[in-house]
Amino acid sequence: MLPLAVLVVVSTVAATLGALGGLGGATILVPVLVLAGVDPIEAAPLGLLTVAAGSLSAADTQLDEGVVHHRLGVTLETAASAGAILGAIWSESLSASTLSRVLAVSAIVAAVAGGRRKGMRNLPRGEFVAEPAGEWPGTLGGVYASPRGPVPYQARRLPLGLGAMSGAGLISGLAGVGGGFIKTPAMSEIMHVPVKVAAATTTFTLGITASAGLIVYAAQGRIEAAPSAAVIVGGLAGGLMGARIQQVMAPQRVRRVLSVLLILIGVVLLVRG
């Protein structure tokens, strides 16, 4: 295992980048830990702990900004949590090399999803200028404030979105990567939710997905106190910083940088696996 100080630094950076792009810090942290020689079986719980901590610390900033859609997040989280529990149970029976390959594919999928992100599908509309930013109660729609004006939106194709979330949860439980790299693109590309809302809602709900997997990991005796505490500290700090930076930086721009990094990580993991 890496020194605790290194774990704090690495998890802080990972959580910051994860909150920025709505991918979840574990998508970066777990592959990096595996590349550093940490067994994937040990890295997976640390990844989910970072995700849970980052989600918790980012929530306050994102809720104040009105970009988190609670109803949509909870609806999709039902499918994601079920997948996470199944994946966590299954993960103990997989070999380290298999988990490494799962991580590699996860990283590359995240890179492709981020690299293909398009511009704004939902355009500002002046007639909503008096509408407060936030979700519309009882619906899967809402409005958020962009620099160009208020942007109304309505989630579509819910069944397809639920299917994608089940897959995100399964990958989360298997490899401890949080599943944000599937959740955010699914909400944006499949359900036509604005990318900023998708990223914030994903970050907000990742903690729930992570908790479902962590319950199984705890029962399996795979959570160690010292390294867990280190990544929780890093996750809390990184989630807060990432949420604040996200307010002034477009997630699309951040994802392009993350895409390059994730492709490199994925290729190295495939070669080592």
C-alpha cells in the first residue's frame, strides 16, 4: 500500500477532477493505484470511499447553485445501487488480472464518452428569466442558470437511462470506480439532460452507489482503517474544490483533459493485465 500522505494527495486530485467532470474521482484513483502496484481487490474499496466523500463535500455547493435534480437522481439511483451490490458480491470471485482489465475498459470507455461530448443541446430561453434555478417539483425537468440565460430541460427516455444506470452500478461494484463515467454521459446523451445538471446530479448520487458497494466490501472484510481514512480526507477536500471550480469552468473542457489521461491509464492497464 502507498504511504498515507501520498494517498491523501492522490485522492484529493482524483476527487477534484472527478467532481469537475461528474465522472467520480474513483475513475481516476483506482487505475492510478493499480498502476502504482496496489492490488485491485484493495484499490476498489478505496475508490468507493473517495467517491462517497467527494459526493458529500461537493453537495452543498452544487445544491446552492440549483444544478442537482433530486428526483431524477433518486429514480436512476435505484437501478445503479442494485447493480453495485451485485457487482461487489461478484468482485471477490474475480482475479486481479480480470479486475485490471475491467478497470482498463472502464477508463477507455470514460475517455471516449468524455471526448465525444457535444455542445449545448438545451438552449437558453428568455421567457424563463424569472424562474428560479432548480428542479420542477414532481417532474424530471427543471431549469438551470447559464451565463447566456436560463436553460429549461426535461429528461427523456427513462427506461434506457435506467438500463445504463444498472450497468454503471455493476461496474462500480466490480471495480470500485463509482460508475460516474457511465451515469453522466447517459443522462446527457441518452436522456438529454444538460451536461452541467447531469454532472452535478451524478456527483450528488455517486455517494449512494458507493455506499451500496461499501456495505458488501465491509462484510467481506476488505476495508482497512488507515488507508481508508487517508482517501476519505482527500475525497472531502477534492470534492469541495472540484465543485467550486465547476461553477466557473465548463465540464466539456475538463472532460477533454480527462479523456487523454484516462486513455493513457487504460492502455497501460491493458498491457500490464
